[in-house]
Amino acid sequence: MTTTNETTQKLYGPYVGYTVRHCPDCGTDFISREDGARCPHCGGESLERDDARVCSHCGAIMQSGYVVDGGMAYYDTDDCRNQHITAAEWDERYDDDSDENYWTSWAE
Ligand SMILES: [Zn+2]
Ligand SMILES: [Zn+2]
């Protein structure tokens, strides 16, 4: 059986749906798909960071990069993005005024 998750992972990358989480107790940043994920370092409760995203292709924590299809996927570099969307495809979809496909920075 093919789940939606497997389909979107094939389309966008293995780290689709991951968020960056922060442990206020020990300061560890980590990535997870679970909402209430515990800190892998100290086991404490973690919070989701809204100033960072996870690259859907390589799993890197990023504070700026590409938003694809309104946040279905994020890519930190052209290289990662090109694994899923060709440069020509991106040029067609990309628009500075678009709220679906664009480059942005979440850092303050
Ligand atoms: Zn911790
Ligand atoms: Zn990447």
C-alpha cells in the first residue's frame, strides 16, 4: 500500500514534513516529524522553532531557502532543489510575488 507520505517523500525528498525543534533545557536543536518529540539529548520537552525549516532533500536545518508549493517542501540550496525540480521547471513556477514558490529567510 502506498501512503500519501511515501508519495510526497518520493516527490519532494525524505525529510518532507520534518520540523526544527529546540530543547530549552539543554539548548539542543534537532529535527523530527513528531509534534511532541522529546529532546534526544536530555529527554526534555521541545518546542518547534518557527525561525528555521528542514531541507526536504538533505535534512539540514536552514534559516533561509526555497519554499515549494506553499510549504509542501523546503530546500536550502539549488543543488537540493534541483534533485526534485529542474531549473527550467522552477523558472516556470518561481515568482517573486508568488506565495507558493519563492525564496525566503526565516531568521530575524
Ligand atoms: Zn535537551
Ligand atoms: Zn538540502
